[in-house]
Amino acid sequence: MNQSKIWRYKKTISFLSKHCQPSEQILDLGTHNELSQYIQQQGFNVKNTSGENLDTSFDSVLIPGIDVVTAFEIFEHMLAPFNILNNIKAPKLIASVPLKLWFSDAYWNDDDDWDKHYHEFETKQFDFLLNKSGWKIIDSEKWIPKLEFKIGFRPLLRMFTPRYYIVYCERINS
């Protein structure tokens, strides 16, 4: 695992630890991955979704007994993240998204239907989406990625521009 990814995972665990107890039942949106494995290694009780299309299938977030839903950099890959956000029954949500960078186009892999960013959010857009889908933001952070030094205008801007936005929310309505 590269140093940038390890740094981001540690930032995620630090934020998660502020708002979630290891004993709480966590449902992480998305299939099992390096980050969910890292969170489990830190003592948290994490279960992942099974790879279903979360734009149209909400069964996984309707299961009783889930205390926290986490969504780490998944909403940008969804066509309509409002739908899953609106259907989550857990009382807590911790989610991160990549922020839109004015100096760089949204990520788009032409060779893979899933590996695209349909959305790269501005902070106010993501906040609005959360509010309209029934969530109140309690805490948030923005992160500037820890990157290897590269020469160029964009790499220089990336050293000073927040790229990640993470939020802790509580359900407003049931």
C-alpha cells in the first residue's frame, strides 16, 4: 500500500474514532476493500454491502441493528446518491467524497463502467444533498492529500487545495 493511501486511511480512522465506538455495528457501502479491512484491523465491527447496485437496491441499508453507515468515496460513483441516502435507516452516517477541483476535470475511466466520477462535489453541494435526504451534519473535515512531490502547476495546486471532505451526520427524520 502506498504512503498516500496509508495517510488517508489513518485520517479516516481518526475521524471515525471520534464519532463511532468499536462495538457499534457498521455497514460500509461498497464491497470489502483495503479500507474496510484496515478499519476492521483497528477493532471496528464492519460489514460491507455485496456489490449490488446502490442506485436501485436499498435492502442493505434497511436492515435493523445497523448503528452507523459509512460511505468512503462511493457517492461520486453513483448516478443518484440521494436515493440511498434517503433510505438509510441507521441513525448515523460517516461519509467522505472527493471535492471538485477547479483546475482538474472529474475522473473518468473510459474502459470501466464503474470507475467514473459522475459527481465531484463542492462542499455546499454535498451538504445540500445530505440535508435534503434527511441528515444533519454534526462534524466535518477537509483534507489536503499527502502526495509525492512532483513538478508542475497542478501538482503545486494539489499541495494547497483540499481534495477530500468527510462528514459525520445524524438522521434528522425517521
